[in-house]
Amino acid sequence: MKRATGIWLLALAWLGAIYSTLYVARTVAELLRTHNLLRLTVWTTIALLGVAVLFWAVRARRGVRAWGVLALGAVAFLWAVASVSPPEVKLHFVEYGVLGGLFYSALRSGGARWVALPAVILTGLAGWLDEGIQYLLPNRWYDLQDVAINTVAGAIAIVTLVLLDWAQRREAAS
């Protein structure tokens, strides 16, 4: 139960970090765009997430099935990222993919087994609240498409984690 509390705190801290940047995000994106650094910054952030996942997988000594699942998850993630524009919207996949993974991990470490749907719902609600906050900010606006992107980002991470759990159980049984 102590582990679950720690993961919940990490998820809430991550969500707090997302929400705390809402006011300045547009200004920072425009500054980076002006200096032709926005795309580089976005893709560097995505690459760093990929490196973090690779280190995690190597450290956890994942088996062949798990590596296959990670490869499928990476393909789904990159396909989704490539299908949205402008560049700063791609960062939603990092923000809410990590958040969805944290929600799933927190619920799972609490002892529950069927937690994927509640984790997706929590991620979607967090993304919806994100847009609600933006509605109140003078330099931002409410966008239902962003709510959908946030939810899909979390869902990709959550489905990947569900499949990783399956792969780990299969490998332990063999």
C-alpha cells in the first residue's frame, strides 16, 4: 500500500506540473517557434521519454514478449504523435501518456486487477479539467480535440502496460 501512495503522489505531482505550466505554455511555444527551436524541443522531449522507457525496460530485465509489446506501444505512440499538429500538441502525448501510466500503476499497485478502464477515465477527466482551466485563462482556449488527444495518449500508455503485464505473466509461466 505504501508503494501505491508513492505512485499516487507522483501522479498528482506530474498533473500539478502540467496544470502549473498552462499559462506560460503558449508563450514558451511561441518563443521557441520564433527561434526555430519548437520542433527540435518537441522531438527531443519525445526522444528522452523513449530513452527513459528503454532504461526502465533494460533495468527490469524484460523478456522477448515484453520487448515486442514495447515495440508495438512505441509504434502506436509515434503514429499518434505524427498524426497531430502543430508541434506543441505532440507534447500532449508525453504529458498524458506518462500520466495515464502513473494512474494505471497507482491503481494496479493498490491491489486491484481490472484497472485499465478506470485509469483511462481518470486520464480523460484530468485532460478535460486541463481544458477547463485553459477556458478560464486569457491567453488559452477550450478545445475538445485536446481532451480526446489527452485521453488517447493515456490509453496508448495504459494498453501498453496492460499488455506488458500479460507478457510478464506469460513469461513467468513458461
